Amino acid sequence: MAASRTRHLCSVTAALALTVAGPATAAAAKSAAPDGLREVLFVGNNWDGTADVIESSGHFAKVGRIDVVPDKDARMAEINADPIKWIYFQAIRNSVGEGHDQFADDMYSTPDGSSVVVSRPSFADVVSIDLASGKVNWRFLVSGYRADHMAVSPDGTRVAVSASTANTVHVLDIGTGRQLGSFATGDKPHENIFTKDGKYIWNMSIGDVNTALDDPVWDWTKGDRHLTVVDATTYKQVKVIDMRQRLDAFGLRNFSDAVRPAVFAADESKLYFQVSFFNGFLEYDVATDKITRMKTLPKNPATSEDRTTWVNDSRHHGISMNPEGTKLCVAGTMDDYATVVDRASLQEGPLVTTSKPYWATVSGDGRDCIVSESGADQVTAIDFATGRKVTSVPVGDHPQRVRLGHVQAGWTGPSGG
């Protein structure tokens, strides 16, 4: 029986490894925008319920702004009329929201550039906002009481959203909001990633990040945290990866197994991921199912070593990779810097001072890493080649997720916005 199970796991791992495609190039990173569309970056301003739209490359100039809570009065009336919803709303505000409501977590535009789909944690929903009128096209209520990170399928037709209090991921039709499927996860699902061929979805659950039991001896109280890999057509579980076992095997018994932001190598043979409380990241080999390398990044001497002061158990939160697959960009959230790391040597470049950087993504032309400075209400571009700052652009209150997308050519904001 054990041998049979081992053979099955090996075949699953091999199948996952075969999902890889050839490495992307910088030139391929910026695919030509479809006719009539303009490529942009959407910046979600979580605390003020807006999304700034900026140029995807170059000067990153502001293009327009979207109100992602145009239905706020109606949603608040519903919450105030339901004691349970009101309790969860207040709990989100006073825990993960750091005293603020969370109105814009994640977002993706539709393939035709007509709408943007946004997950709204405090309202426990996903909505589609018409970019011309600023009105809500459709609304999907997630299970439980909080919506979180999303992912978009490679063809842009589906979004996967984590329902963090229900240990569930919903997969929706991006055009209609109709649920296509769902799957169970570990405690508090967080990051979602579609493989490049669209065949699999990887979900990372992070457990309870809002308790004060942050010493490693109490790590077991944080819940059941693991990676769930599902078939993106049937939404059936393909594999569960308990990173606790892999960390222990690598000699990291005191590390948290709460996998935070993660990014695949260009050929998807390696996964680079952050974990709670750690100033750095780890490399996981998909085929061998093992952690292969660890990178510890510098600590900021001004950062308190009291883990309970770190936002939602993060120390570093945000990681991206250039299209060539040669450089990683890391947001050192609680250490107030971002840095570019050479993937081969794991040597970091200059530490670029940033204020509570909360996310890292890649510019449309693939040249720059874009980090959201949630503590300074701006996004900053860092050159992958030199590791040095290019520019900073002011945005709204507490920017978090930054995503590439499209708007109609000539768009400067909703007519009613």
C-alpha cells in the first residue's frame, strides 16, 4: 500500500512538473495590447476603497481613478441590519485592517478592458465595476465573512478568490460572476496562483495571523496551513503540500509553515515563497518536492523584534520575478525596504528604502519591479537590471495589490466617478 501511494504521489508530481512552458523573455513580457485597449497597472487602495490606474511602464503616470465601493451605503445598511455581519465587519476593521476598513484587496480587468473585478474584504464579496460608468455590473458574496487574494486564469476568463473565514476558494466567470466551482483549503486561504497553462490552481493557506501567540513554541496554535493544488477544470484536489514537513527536513523546525506571497520560476520548476515572521524567502523544487535553498535578507535595525508588532504575522510580504527568470524582487514589509535578488547566486542588490512595502509585481515591459508602499501611499518602480529606484508615484490610502490589466484606449476614468 505504501509503495502504491508513493508511486501515485510521484506520478502527480511528474504531472505537475510537466505543466511548465518555455521561459518568457523580456520582449514577450509586454504583449501588444489588443486593438482598442491600453495596458495599465491597477493599484488597489485598500483603506479608501479606490483603485488608481497608472501607466504600465515608463513614467507610470496616473491615467484615472475608480471608486470600488460605489454601493457602500447599501452594503453598510445590510451590515448594520445583521448583528453577525456587523461583528465580523468590526473584527476585520480592528484586526487585519489595523483600525481601517478593507475595501480593495485584489483586482483584475476583464479581457475586453470594459470592467475591473475587485475583491472587497470588509464586504465579503467580489464585484465587477464598469469602467465607463463606475457602476456595479455584478456582485458575488463569498462564503463566510471575508474575501481576500484573487488570481486570474491565463486566458483572463476566470478569477479565483479566497474566502478566508470559510476555508474555501471560489472560481468565478469574470464576465458574469457566476460560480464555476469551488474547493476546500487549509485554514485562512490567502494567495492563489494559476499555472501558465491554466490547468492547475495553487492555493496557500496562512492560518490565524491575528493572535499574539507568535513565539515559535506556539506555532501549532495558528491552524492547519498547507498548499492545496487543484485541477482548474474539475476543481478536484490533486495534491496537498504540508510545508511543515519540508521545512523540518531542511532543518527549519522553528520556522512558520504559513506560506505567504509566492512566485513560480519562468518554467514553473521552482516556487519561491515567503513565510510568516521571516526576513527572506525559500526555494521549493516542484519535481523533487523539497525545499532546496533559503535566502535570509538583512534586518532593519529599527524594526522591533517583538513579533506581535508585525502586521498580520508578516515580516516580508511581496515577491515577484522578472520575465527572464533571473531576478527576484522582494518587499521587505516590516523592514521598510525592497530589493532585487539575483536568482542564481541569491545575492541581493541595493536595499531601496520604502515604507511598509506590501506587494511586488512586474511592469508591463518587464524592466521594473513595482512595489506598493502602503506606509507612504505611493508605488515605487525599481530597475531589475541595477536594483535601483526609478521613480515613485502617489496613489490612494494604503495601496496593496498591484495588477497588470487593460482599459479602453482613451479612458481616463468612469463618467460617473
